[in-house]
Amino acid sequence: MFDAASAQQGQTQEFAAKSGPVTAEMLAPLEHPWKIAVLPGDRLLITEKPGRLRLFENGKLSEPIEGVPKVDFEGQGGLLGLVIDPGFSINNTIYLSYAEPAEQQPENATDPGDPRVGDDGPNSDVVLKGLAVARAELDGTKLKNVEVIWRQEPKQIGRGHFGGQMAFSGDGKLFITSGERQRFLSHDPTTNAGKIVRINSDGVLPADNMEQGPKNTRRDVWSTGHRNPLGIAFDPATGKLWIHEMGPLGGDELNLIERGADYGWPAVSNGDHYDRQKIPRHETRPEFTPPVITWTPVISPAGLVFYKGNRFADWTGKALIGGLTAKGLVVVDVKGDTASEFERLDMKMRVRDVMEASNGDLFVLKDGEDGGLLRLRPHEKDARR
Ligand SMILES: [Ca+2]
């Protein structure tokens, strides 16, 4: 097992997929890794939640890249998402998301707590903060021209539900998953928390978001009623946008995203609150768009990629989801507007992210303080020769 004591470079382990064994190789140990971006030539950028951004190239992990904004590392917050610009090979531009502390912290603040969100407890985290997205140019091992282009507003205290995943549409718009900060804000039109956000890559707001929402809906909002979305990707076969989000006690969701639609949280869920208080199910409120897949028991989805390669032949075109509770990969067969689970690759470890290498192998992040970067490939006889 890739545990803390043995998370050594080059160590391998086998897992069983439907189509045969999969070999996982530990490429590098990492502390709380969160997101991979694959650069041209299979160079990787990887975020570590405590606030480090590293390059992995030629089999080696770099020292932390300079110029990363100050992050608040606590609970689910820290340095989180990462995506490269569609024109990265020309402009070297990347986008980082992170929990940003407010410049002015409140005096004598207390966390009001809420039994519905579980046992974080009162006074658990009184730092005022919110998700922020910064754009920067990668210049060797430094970031330059770092500029914050979007923020969750207003900032909240509390340590959870930041969201922070990002994806570019084919027409160059940046989509951001914005979590509801454990404050049940997803139906509040005055905040962009609990929403899917769509902006231009320079932070300017497009004129054509959310036509159908309430009149005072913020102009950065594309869809509402989301809880804690930690995966976003466009299906290359259809151009459709998919996200997944963590449910509360039960009810993780895979959602097909349409402009202006309301996905129901916190009015409906296929799970219940952590204090066992019941939540009405999606089918009781047809005005909300229901999930295409809902998981109970939960998988705790993290990271989402549509697999384009053919090294894992029966996964081609399918969506791959990292599973924290599922402890492996959840493979989903997406066909147009429908989706169903195809299989699970049991890896016996919390998987935080999954991305694809240029040859169709997979890069996977093992979650946690004793986490790491793994490469998955189909087991082949003499593959190492
Ligand atoms: Ca929902």
C-alpha cells in the first residue's frame, strides 16, 4: 500500500479493472495534493493545499513555484484548483483557485455553527475568507503578472465547501465551481456561492449569463442550487458541461449543466443533513433540475475528466471521477444527456484527482497528508523492459 512510510518513487501496485489488471506507479510523494494540470509534453503542474504549486518533469518534482498568492490552509480550504489557458503553449497562462483570507478580519468573531453541516462545531474557524481565482504567467519556476480575476462574494467564516474546480469551454469561457461555504447560500441571488460561474478569461463578465434567473442575480452566475461541486468537465463528444457535487449524508450528484437552471440545493437533495434532518427529494420539486446520477452511499467525488485515449480501451469516451470515500476511480458511461456508472477501480486510497497523459495513461492524486502522484497504465507483460 502507498502509505506514508512507503510512498516511495517507483513503487508499484496492481489493481483490478474489468478489462484486466492496472499497474499504478508512485511518481512522487505530495502533501495534500489537490489538482493536476497536464502541460504540453506531459509536464505536470500540481497544487498542494498548504499553498504550494510544483512542476513535475523528467521524473522529478520541483521546489515550490514562487509567486503563489497567500492562501488560507484550513479544513477544506487552501491552494485548490488549477487549469491552463487554452492558449498555454503561446501565453504560458494558468489559473489557480484558492481560499483567500479577507484583508480585514472581524474582531471577536464566532462561528455560529449549524448542526445540519456536521460536527465542525462553534468557533471552529472564524477566519473570514472566500474562494478566489488568480490568473498568472508561468515563467520557469516563477509566476508573474499574478492577477485576481474572480472572487466569492461576500467572504464567509468557516472551513468548508469552497468548490474551486475550473474548466474552459470550447469558446474560451472560464467556468468555475463555487461551493456554498456550508452556509446554505445556493438560492441567494446576491452571492455567487453555491453556483456555477462563467467569466471571460480576463475576469470580465460576459453579457449572456443566467437569462432565466431572478432579476437581481449576479452577472457571473451560470447556474444555481449547487452544494460543493468538486469536478467539472466538458464532454468532448457533445460539448455538454458536466459537474459533480458532494451531497450531505447521502446524495452525491452528477449534473448536466444548462444555463440558468437551478439544481435544487438546499431545498432538495437525495441525501439528508448530517444531523439526520430530512431534506425533500428532487422528485418532489420538478422546478429543480435533478441529478443524472445520484450516489447513496456516497462516493465523495473529486476531479473529473473525459477519457480520450485508448490505453484503457473500454474507458474511451467515458467520464472518470476520483472517489474519496469510494477509494478509487468511478467510471461513468456518458451518452448524450444520460449517464450510468460503468465500473469502479478499487484502489483502496482516497483519490483526489485524475487526469490523462498524452499516451492515454492516467495521472492520479492520492489524497491526504501522505498523498502522492501516481501513474496508471494497463498491466503489460514486460512493460518495464
Ligand atoms: Ca441537486
